[in-house]
Amino acid sequence: MADCILCGNGDATINEKDYGNIYWYTCINCGEFLITDTAKGKVIHDKDRRSLLSDRAKQCRKNGLYLKIWSELGKLISCALTTEKFGKETANT
């Protein structure tokens, strides 16, 4: 077990994908979500941003979707993935 990067819950699980560039979290509070290594570095020290993203992850879960968080040109970006897209993202690479 590990701490969820978004809500801090200690009962989360983490799987590394894409040779450690993407982390697949499963949290009882936030649900399942993906976060890239670069985005993780930006989120880890920003409590307000973590809280906002945790709320987004929970909303995605409520709607049967999955949150993906990444960084592009220095900005954090997030989007909701369908089950099919999430499955493709989490397939072994």
C-alpha cells in the first residue's frame, strides 16, 4: 500500500506504466487515475492543486470515467477517459 498523491489516503495502490513514466493509482477515495511522472512532480508540493484534482478524480469516478493528469509545456492538464481509453492507457507496455 502507498499514499495517494491526490488525497493522501494510505490505502492506495500504484502501478508503474510506460517504463515508470506513468503511474496508475487506485485509491478508495479518488478512484482510479493516471498521472505522468512530470505531472506528479508538479502536484506533490501543491496542496490546493492536489485537492482540486482529487475532486475531479472523484467526479470522474461518479460518472464512470477515469482522470488522466499530465504536464505539457509546463502546465498541468487533465481530462476524463472512457473505460475503453483507460484500458488502452493501462495496458502493459
